[in-house]
Amino acid sequence: MNGRVSGREGWIRRLEQVDRRVIFVLMGLAIILPLYTGWSLQQTPTKPVQDFHAALETLPPGTKIFIADDWDPGSKAELETAAVAVLTHCFRRGLRVIDATQWGTGAIIVNDTLERVARSMGKTYGEDYVYLGFKEGREVVMQAAAENLRGVYPRDYRGTPVAKLPILEGIGSLRDVALLVSVSAGYPGTKEWVQQVQRRFNVPMIAICNGVSEPEYQPYYNSGQLRGLVGGLANIAVYERLIGAEGFGTRAMVAQSSGHYMLAALILAGNLFFALSRRRTLLAVAIAVAGGGFFLWTIVRILAGP
Amino acid sequence: MRREIPLFLTFLFGTFFVSMNFLQGDRLREATGGFLPDQINDWMSIIISFTYVLGVGNVLRIHVKKVARRENGWGYSAATLAGLAAMMIYGLILWIPLGIAFDGQPASVEPGREWMTGMQTGSVFNWFYDAVYTPMQSTMYALLAFFISSAAFRAFRVRSFQAALLAVTALLLIVGGVPLGETVWSGFPELTSWVMEILQTAGKRAILIGAALGAISTGVKIILGVEKSYLGGRA
Amino acid sequence: MTAPPRWAVGIFDLKLPVLVALVLFTALVLLLIFVAKRRPNMYIRPLAGITAIEEAIGRATEMGRPVLYVPGIDDVNNIQTIYSMVILEHVAKKVAQYGTPLIVPTCRAFVTPMAEETVKQGFTNAGSPELWHDGIVRYMSDEQFAFTAATNGIILRERPAATLLMGSFYAESLMLAETGFMAGSIQVAGTANIHQLPFFVVACDYTLIGEEFFAATAYLSREPSLLGTIKAQDGFKAMILAFLMAGLFVETLAWLGVPVPAAADGIHTVLYDWLRF
């Protein structure tokens, strides 16, 4: 009998302290396999996402906006998708885009993304869009650009004097643009643009960011300083649907959902093994019933369809 | 004087940038003929850009010393120096076409601009960036998905009431914050929005206020010379 | 043509509420630093994370394994890095007293000499300046994930018994914390970067959240300027809380449809006309 009890305890302990490589493999499969299914999932837009969309949608064609693309290859999965969606929306609306970045390591990928989208939509450099490139200085550059954009960027990324670019006619500072769009991966990013530009010069501003940054910018949306906020790949996918340009974000939703549910399963499993190893039977039963019931219901809902 | 001059400069420029918040930039520009604030902003950009020179100098100092003394891991230092040299040569000095440009044509550059224009579409520099740097950075960031899964498995244990609250809230947001959540229960989007916009924003706002006050107080002390630790050594 | 700013006077845009608050806060900071110099034993309540730092160093000493201290990945212009140096000096003093090895990987070339001087000072304070050697502070790389990979390598090879993550962190926070756990370290983290706090709370044994990190520097060093600053921040926060409660009261009255009395209307004017600049 002791052998059987210790055997049971032994396998519970082993499960509680399972090799993390098993967890890595499970998570990897949960994310990779759904990418090959071709399924898609829809999500209702939340108000911050709708406001972000409306802020661009209501601008008349020909309006000049400034996009601060503050991201680098590390955030490519979320923010390249976001940048493509924002640029597609802007170019479809006939908006004219002035783009720049505060991240030195992102200067090339931002340029590549901008060029790729612009050329695919038949836009002309210098007329419909311009890339001012990277300028070191962070907050100093931000507030200087809000005072005197041409002083901060006397030449664009290609080395052309800005005075020769038609898109920058009438643009002396960021106060002359209709909207500041922040595509942000961290610091410097949305928060700094709010502090240095939006707050001081009342420039209308919206932001699209990675998931981990969204909670930090939520207070600025709640206070009205950000007129719209899209945070995380799920909301980026929703935004893609709103503009009718489903891209990587939409395709990745099944994988992201699957990954999240695997994460939930791991949390529940961890707690179940914890409860069993501590002989907290009631807790273990509650977790098993609640968790099992939830996942069963999930399967039923998936099979039932929308 | 070694400490007094930096303290004075800190006070001068710190006060200037704080006072810029309370000055109308356009009026100031008119009153000073454009000297303020544009000239100061230009100086700051130049000074900040010089930090790159100092940064490269420091990198060279540390890694050259490691290679010269054959210290533990000197091979990695040699690789670092080789990478630094390659990127600087191809990025700043030498332009070599590799691949195709955006318009589908072979990469090219205007005649006479081959020197000091390394960073062009289709250049070797850009190839290093696209083929080496971008995948490496993306991969490292992607590791977070695996780290969070192993952390979640071991850390979200219901050991106490607060831990249970943390676990339940985390579970709700994890399952409700993705499109599948709405398929499972139509109320998930509203619930997760409420948690994000009301509950967590309240906590975040409090921390934001506290951190901002900390930043302001430290800034004030540095400008006024009360805080001198940035100069190194004892105040 | 945009309207002139509300508080415009000549070339000035006074932003009176902001200016008043800034002057008030500055005066409070300077006053309380002055008071702290006169009363060095000002009370700061002990925080679990601060006690945990001491315990972690003790554990490392017992196990004969090093203490790993990561001062964040940001540069000297970030105040968290400056505050991290204060804690590092205290940690260096403690490890010198116990004879515990210390490893300090740094992510910025400029932070490296600052960390070196700080550790040397800590050793000197403990009366053991001879314990300093070149391998303590290790500059890794300015690149975020290169630094993370290198530091993870140190953690897995050298198996520190205590990992202290104090400063400004970004995406690498969870990687460092999880690797520290894999190595069997007791981990204490402290940061004011809100977006990384959840990762530290989940992965570390103790976390100093936001201002607790700033308060820890005052608690450990007992320097009058830090003590006075913490007290001033507390006082100012109490003031902010008073305004928040007043605003909540007025808003609740308005929401309930209760006619607002004149006194409350005055509060409303201050809050919405003055503070809502």
C-alpha cells in the first residue's frame, strides 16, 4: 500500500515539476499547427479600436498626417502588421503620409515596410509619402519636431532637402499635421509623444502598439489624450477587418487563440497537480471540473460554429 | 572645477528645457531671431549623436582589451569587433550592390555617390540587416512565448487568496482576450474590456503617478545639483 | 490660426496649475531634504522586498555561490539606473562583508564605469577595497537581446544563488527571471517600468513595484536627499489624493442628479477650469 501511495505521489510530483521542454513543445505545436488550417476567427471591435479607425476614416483625402513608426525587428510580428494596416488605411483614404522613426535599429525595416506598401498602392514618393528617417535625440527630437520639423529633418532618408518635397509644403511643424499616429513598441514611443507633443501642443493623436504596452497607454486613452488605441495582435487583426485588408494579423488569430488556450490549460494543469500534491482534494476537483467543463464547452462552441 | 563645470552646465540646460514648457516657442523664436529654441535643440541633437562615438569607443576599448589579454570568452569579443568593423565599412564607406532594389531592378546608386552611402536598398549592409539582424531579433523576442508558458505553469499557483485572484483574472483575460473567447461566450469582449479599461487602468494610473513624481523629484535634484551620483564617485 | 494658450503672458505660456504644482513640489523636496539632514532617522516602513535582498545575499553566502546584480538595461539618463546604483553600492558593501562573489553584467557602455565605481565604493565602505577585481562588472553588449543571451549564459554557467534585477527593464525581463529560476536562484526584482511588472511579479520571489523601488534606495542608503525625496513624494501624493476625493465627490453628486451646492461648485471650478488645463 505504501508503495502504491508513493507511486501515486511520485507521478504527481513528476507532473508538477515536468521538464519545461515538454511545455515548450506543447506551446510550439499549439501555435504552429493552427497556422496550416486556414481557419479564421472574428472578434467584435472594442471602442478604442473603433475610435482609432474613425480617427483616420473621417479625415478628408489629401490630409497630411505624421506617422511615428517607433519599432524594430524585435516587434516585427505585431508592429510590421500594424504599420502595414495603418499605411494601407491611409493610402486608401488618400491621406498623405509623413513618416519618421525614433528607433535607430528600426530605420531600415520601417523604410522597407513603407516603400513596399506605398509601391503596391501606386503612391509617389515626395507627393503622397515621405520618409524622414531616424534622428537621435528621443524626447528632444520629438518636441523640436513639434516646434520646427524642417529644422530637425533638413533632409529626408534619401538625402533630398525637404524644401524640394511637395508633400512638406505648408508643414513647418507637427502642429501643422492633422493627426499624429504613433506605432509604438516601447521607449521612446507613444508615452513620450503624448508627453512632449500631444500634451504641450494639443496635436490630435492615436496610437497602435504591441500588447505588452497597451495597459500603459490605456490611461491616456481614458483621459482623451489618445483619440484611439489599438493594442496587441488581436486588436490589430480587428482593425485589419475594419479596413477590409486582412493580413498577417487576421491569419494569426487562430494560432494566437490556440496559444492562449494552451496557456490557460497549462495554468489549470499546474494548479491541479499542485492541489493533488498538497492533498487538497476539494480544490483539485473544483479545478478539474471547472477547467474540464470550460474546455468541453469550448469544443462544443467551435463545432457548433458561429 | 572638475565637478563645478558639469554641475553648472546641467543646471543651465536642465533649466532651459524645463522652462521650454512654460514658453511659447514661436514667440521665443521671434524674440531671439531663431536662436532659441532651434539652436539649442540642434546642439542637443549633435551632443546626443556624439554619444554614439563614445559608445563605439567604449565597445572597442573593452573588447580589444579582452582579445589582447586572451581573457575568458575572447573569441566572442573578436567576433563582436569583426561585426562592428564590417557593418561600419559597408554602412558608412563602401557601397556594394547585392540583390535587387524596390523597383525590381538591380540595386544601383547614383554615380559619384558610392562612398559614404552604404545604406541603400540592395546593399550589403541592408542584406546583413535583413538576413542576420532581423531574424535574430525576432527570434529572441519570440522566445518570450515559451518563457511565459513555463512561468505560467509554475507561478500561477493558488497558494493564497491574492494568488487565486491573480490566477482567475489572468485566466479570464487569457481566454477572453482572443477571438476564440468571443466564440465561446459573447460576453468575454465586454468583460475583458472592463477589466482592462477600469480595473487595471486604475492600478496602472497609480503606479504612473508615483513613477512620474519620482522622475520629477530626481530631475529637480539633478538640475539643482543636490544629486551628483551621475558624475561618479562620492558627491 | 490657433487660439493663444490659456495662460499666455507675452512670450510665456505659464500653465499656472502646472507651474504652481512644480514649484510646490520642488519646495517640498528641498524642504524635506533639509529636514532629513537634521533628522537622519526619519521613518520609512520596511518593505518585504528590501528584507528579501538581505536574505538573498545571506543565502548566497551560505551556499558559496555568487550574487548576480543586473542594474537594468537603460542608460545613465534613466533615473532607475541611477537609483539602481544606490542599491548596488549597498549590495556591494554586504557581499564584501560576507565575502560573497558578486557579478554585475551591464548593458550600456556608459553604465559600466559607473557600476565599477559604485562597487569599488561599496567594497571600500565595507573596509575591503582589495576585493575588487576586473571580472565583477562585465559589459556585455548595448544590444538588448545580445545582453540577455549573454547574461542568461552567465546565470546558467555560474548558477548564482541570488539574482537581483533592479532598474529599467523591457522585453528581456521575463527571460532573465525565468532563467534565474531555472538556475535555482532566489530572485528579487524592482522596476518602475509598468509593462514589465507583471512578468516580475509572476517569475520572481519578491518584487519592488514602482515607488517601492525608489523607497528601497532611501531605506538602504539612509541618505538625507533620498529620504527627503520619498517623504516629499508621499506628501504630494496625499495632496493629489485629496483632489481626487474632492473630484469623486463632485462627480458622484452630479451623477446622482443632486444639485451642487456653491462650495462644491467652487471645487468643481478649481478642478475642471484650473486643473483641466
